[in-house]
Amino acid sequence: MKSNKELIALLNLQDLGNHNFSGNSVTIGSPHVFGGQVLAQAVNAAYRTIPKNRTLHSLHSYFLEAGDLTIPIKYHVAEMRNGGSFSTRRVTASQNDKTIFILAASFHKKEDGFEHQTKLDTAIKQPEELFSWDDMLEQFGPFLPQSMKAFLSVERPIEFKPVRIPNPLQPENLPPTEQVWFRLKGEIQKMDFRTKQEILTYISDYNILNAAFNPNASEYNFGNTQTASLDHSMWFFRDFDFDDWMLFSAESPNAFGARGLAKGNIFTRDGKLVASFAQEGLLRPKKK
């Protein structure tokens, strides 16, 4: 995928009738289906059963099995509740009659209320000062480990610019944080809030476990550690547009027992908090 148009097409599922849907997969460099893709496609399925006056405000999910890139994923939506203000859906994703993922999502009608939000760190470097993943491949490709070079070589519909770039040739322990600017590639078309939420859900599964890796980065990395997303939650707050860079900001309060926890926020460049997220992932050192 090279553009946001292709990403939107990937997330837009085929309707099979009776709250059943089907979607295909595109690799991001892993031999298995990208968790963010399953998340976003499940949100797309749930939205197909929701009245137009309600929008997604939270989701909670579990990854149960690795997805096969070569087989379509089937999604079934169960209507759990349709109340006066909230609607709840359960989505089950399966391949070959085996459940690989489950999602619970809640949708809320628009209401007025008081508000506050945490603030964006304005002291961090701006995107214009940073290298993107594509820049890193172009500038340092011959010197990068083969696994990292292969990962960066995959075409993506999103451009990422990490605020801090570790030196893979001299790994060191770092603070348990990860901040990455991102924006969509290609011409940005007009989108409804639902589509923007699906895309943001897709993006939210990128970079998150880096925060849990960083405090032990001198010894452990994605090459010598078995990793997998175990669960993923998101909360959506305010509408936004993909017309400028946005900031993904994560921190990890804990890693223990071959699992790492990361949580954080997503901001627009002008400081609007649009979503928060949390994920626990498998971080299992491979036996030598």
C-alpha cells in the first residue's frame, strides 16, 4: 500500500449479509496479519450495524491467534445492546472456523458536557527536524541490520518520524517512552469521523511496544525476542483531520513475566487530544 486511499479500501469490508463481513490482508513486513488491520476492520464491521447518529467512543479487544495473510478474515457482529444513548457490539474475527480475535466496542450519541485534557509536550522536536522511516532507509540503508532494513523497505500508507532514533549498532537502555509523529501518504480526501477513527485504530498498533522494550534495549530487541499484541484498548474523544502531522506518545509503566504494558495518547499537531490507548504485549526472550 502506498496511499491512504488504498488503506481505506483495505479496511472497507465486504458485506456477506446477516452481520457477517469479510476482509483481506496486506503485510507490513511480518509473516502474520498486522494487529492494527484486524482492529480497524473489526471497527468497520461494527460500524455497519450502528445508527448514523452514534460514534465509537471505546473499544477493548484480545488477539487470540496469529492471522494468516493468505486467507480472508471473516467478521461476525453481535448486537449486545441498543440503549437511549449507547450501543454496544461484539465482533468475532475468524479464519478456517477458528476465532483469532474478539472486540467489544461501544458507540455514543453526541452529547454536551464539561471537558479537560492532558497537554501536548511542546518541547519535543517537530517533524521538520526529524528523519522519517523512508529517510532512514535512504540515508543509512547499507549500515542497518538486515531485519531492520527489510522492515523499513515495506511500502506503507503512513509516514512515521520518531522523535528519538536509537543507534542499532550501539544499543543502549532508554527511558520507557516512545514518541512518533505520523501523517497519511497521498492526497487527503474528505472523510467522515467513522473513517478517520478506523484509520487511527489501524495506526495505533504501530510503535506501541517500543516503549516497553526501551528500558532493556541494550540486551533485547525485536530480533531476539518473541513479540505479539495480546490485547488493545482505545478511547476516542474529539473529531480531527489528517491534514497535518499528528503525535503518537506512549509510555510503559511495567514489563514483567514476558509481558510489557504500554499506554498513551494521540494528539493533533496543535495540541488537541483525540484518543488514548493501552496495550499489553508478549515480550518473550528467545532461548539461545
